[in-house]
Amino acid sequence: METATFPGDLDALAPIRQFVEKAAKQAGLDKKAIYDLCLAVDEIATNVVTHGYEEAGLKGDLQIDAEITPETLVIHLQDSGVPYDPSSHLVPTPEDLDRPLEDRNVGGLGILLARAAVDELNYKHIDSFHVHEFVVRRKGHG
Amino acid sequence: MALDISSTTLGNSAHITLNGQLDSSTAPAVRELVDKLLANGPSNLVLHLENLDFMASAGLRVIIFAKQKSPDLKVYVVKPQETIVETLRKTGFYQSVYVVDESPL
């Protein structure tokens, strides 16, 4: 299992995407699935840094790991900031998405994209850490 | 994996070319540039994205920012990669911007 740790700020986003891309290639995902997974992890990492750390005046790390099983690629993103559960977050409704851009609320677009981009997005607490779990099925494997 | 940003104004159109990766760490510079360019009151904002390899929702928020600042502004997205087109579709942006293969202006 591959693991890496980055300071919990927005400069971590690019190396986190590199980490995810490498794991996704190892897992044999196709180009679109690789992009989607990078997008999902990027959006959640952005929210963790912004809401979990920066807005709360906290500092901490983002730890990421990748586990390839015969059927899936599982990415864990762990932080120690203010708990940020994406499933409790409001996302734009279809009606919201039909609105002209000048009338749009900017919130929730990242979560919407993250949820749509992976097979599962799970969230759990382990001791004082929070873990976002991204699961992508490896088509044609296992 | 950074973002190269360049811009030019032709007539009443502000053009921005983005090469690289647009995420929450690189979006503030783009938003600042959009803010500056819109101060001149252009009718069109033309985003050249052929070499933009990644765009997070931070990029969408820059487009919303532009439209909220100048509601009559027409936003063109030139040659976005398929993954970015997908993002525009999923979020309902596709019908609110003009996605084109060639710079219209």
C-alpha cells in the first residue's frame, strides 16, 4: 500500500493529484476514470483544507493512501481538522443547475462533482482523525 | 503542474488562455485577472482551454464570478478537453456558456 503525507494547505492539491494518478494507472483505470478520481479527491481535499483547517484556524496534515484489490482501487484521505462530512453537505438540485449562472449559488459544486466521479464516497472517524474513502471499481479485473 | 495564464483584449472581447491545471490553489489568480479585465466592460469573455488538463469546481466558480459581476457578459469556452466538457455538462454550465472549437472573435 502506497502512502504519502502533505501539509494541509492548497499547495498539496497538485501533489495529491499526482499521487492519485499514479495509483490509478497502477490499478489499470482508463483515462476518464483516472481523471474522475483525481477530480473527486481534489474537490474533497480542497474542502478539507478550506473548511476543516483554514477557516477554523487549524493546521494539520493530509495523509493519503492507495490500496489496490482485485476488484477495486481504494483511496483514503485522512485529516485532523474540523469534521467535514460530504454526505451531510447540501448539493445543488437539478433545478439549481438549470438556473442562469448569474443567479447561482457557488456552494456545493465540488461535492456534486466528487460524488458523481467515483463509485463510492465514504466518510468515517478513526480516533481523532477523519477519513474520506474513495472507491473505484476496476472494470475487467478480478 | 502549475497554471500558465495569459490574456489579451481585442475590441470588446477579453481573452484568457489557461495552460496546465486549474484548481483551488491556482484559481485565485484567474479570478483576479477576470476582475481586472471586466473592469473595462467587455461584452465577451473568451476562455482558451485547449491546453488546460484539469479543472476543478474552482474554475466553475470563476465563471460564476464573471457572470455575477457582468450579467450580460457572453462567456466562450474554446476547445475544452472532453473531461472538462463533462464537468460543464454535469453542473449545468454547458448551456450557459458557448463551447466552441474556434475562437469566435
